[in-house]
Amino acid sequence: MTATYLTVGEALTDIVTRAEDGTSVEYPGGSPLNVAVALGRLGHTSHLLTQIGGDARGEQIRRHLEESHVLLTGGSIGSHRTSSALAQLDAEGTATYQFDITWDPRATDLPEPVDAVHTSSIAAVLAPGAATVVDVLERYRPTTTISYDPNARPTLMGSAEATRAAVEAIIARSDLVKTSDEDVAWMYGTDDVEDVVASWRELGPAFTVITRGGEGAIGFAACGRVAVPPVKVEVADTVGAGDTFSAGLLDALDSAGMLRAENREALRAIDEDQLEAVLSRAAGLAAITVSRPGANPPWAHEATGI
């Protein structure tokens, strides 16, 4: 099956610097962009509402999206400078970020109908564009599935307390929420990350998911707690892994016939076997991304059998 998705959020240039030799390479990036790219490469109709400039970096992003079969919404390209993120990789390939970003998108010429809307990271909490994100989610929620990944960026998001309030406001509008143990630990100041993610269901989502790097992923739904192990690969770096996981969840839910508002009750009633299959699909796709440098999600032909 193929679905139509709208992803809302930042697109920027990742300037990736490696610890071992100090070399830098530029890639198109941004958590929402990576999700849109992953969905496009998997064969879905993938739209992206974002904000890029008409400069050289913006043109590189536009080409990357076009090559990955992602459609930019009207108003996504402006005259301002394209945002960037300096991603510094440690010896294990884990990235930390410093940002130079402007987020004030224009929500024009949006697609109709869509099966799911996804947002994540900076876009959902950074003013003034965060208000636009909320407006878009409100517009689509009556008919579509809403997916969210907080994907915290502490260097840009301000205090954990303020970020937590903004994140929970989006969670309350969502059907599906995926996060990482590191993000929850920062936002809530606790090691009891599973309890936090499980409790998010009380705000409204049908199910919530936490990824734990080399320890796999855990889903929480009405059926209970379902854990899947990690897929073992040689890690190049972790850039884009969580974003591919988010796209994998949406891809798997499409195959299960659980997208769109009319299937919301079916999503809430997801059983353990179905949830395990959804998580396993997402984990398998993310493993391909971590096996190669940069945010380079798999294509449909690479995902056969996952």
C-alpha cells in the first residue's frame, strides 16, 4: 500500500564534523525533512511544509527532496538564508548540535486529502513557527492520523520545563508519539523514562514509543508494553536514525490499514502482535540508516523483507 503524508517542520543544512579527524561535510538535514525523505523513498506520496532560502544551501535541499520524491508545499521557499546545524560526531558516531535557524513558515497550498500528518523537533516548539504547526495539526486532525516526535534539541529549545509544556500540548493532539530515552531524560529530569512515555497515553495518543539506541524500542498501548530488540549493524553514525524510525512507524501503520481518522479506534485497539510488527519494521529501516554516513534513509527496494 502507499499513503499520502504531510510532514511539517524544519529543513536545514547539517554541517557534520567528525571527531577523529575534524573533517566536515554538508548534508541536507532537519528531523522533519528526514522523515519526509524516508517516506518518499519508501514509495509514498510525501509532502513537506518547511522553510528554506533561495541560496545555494536551499537549492541543495530542494534537489535532495526532489531526488527523494518529496513535494514541497507552496511558500516553502523564500528569500531568507537557509538554516543550518553544526553536528559534531563523537567517536561512536553520536551527534550533538548547534543551530542557526529561522522558523516562520507559510502554510499555503497544503495537500488534500492526506492519510497522516507528522511533525517533530524544533518546528513544534520554536516561535513564531510553532503556532503555525499547531494550526496545521488542528486543521487536519478531524480527518487524519497525527504523528509526533519531540526530538529535543536542548541547545536551542530553552529550559526543559518550558519545552515540556510545549511538547505535551502537541502530544495531546497526536495519535502516535515516538521519542528517545535521552530526550525524555532531559525534558523530565528522570531515569524512569518508560513511566513517562507510558503516561503520555493519558494525554490522548493511541500508542507511544520510546527508542533506546542499542537496547531496542518499546511501545505502550492499551494492549500493554511491547519491546523489540535492536537490529545489529555496524554503525556509521546515528544521524537520521530516529527520523527513519518515525517514518517506519507510519509506513507500517499504512500497511496495517490504521491511518486516517476513521481508523482511529482500530489504532487504539492495536494488539501485541500488530504493535510488535510495526516496531520491528521501524527498527529494521532505522538500522539501514545507521549503517551509512549521514541521514540517508533506505529506498523501497532496500526495505524488502524487513
